[in-house]
Amino acid sequence: MLFAHLKRHLGLKRLRLRGLSGATEEFLLAATAQNLKRLAKLAPA
């Protein structure tokens, strides 16, 4: 489910950076953004 959410809602259908290190960095940034969105939903207003 989480990977599908990255692909659909964060636009991670195709990696833009080249190479293994670039793909790793891009995926980590997308995962961090997803985790921050989830954390924001859990934080009290």
C-alpha cells in the first residue's frame, strides 16, 4: 500500500535521477515526504 501511494500521490512513477545512488536518494526523499505527511496527520492540532 505504501509503495502504491508513493506512485499515485507523490508522482514516483519514474525516477528522474540516474544511477543507483541517485535512485536511492530520490526514493529516500519520497519516503521521507510520505512519512512527514503521515506524522502531520497524527500530530494534535
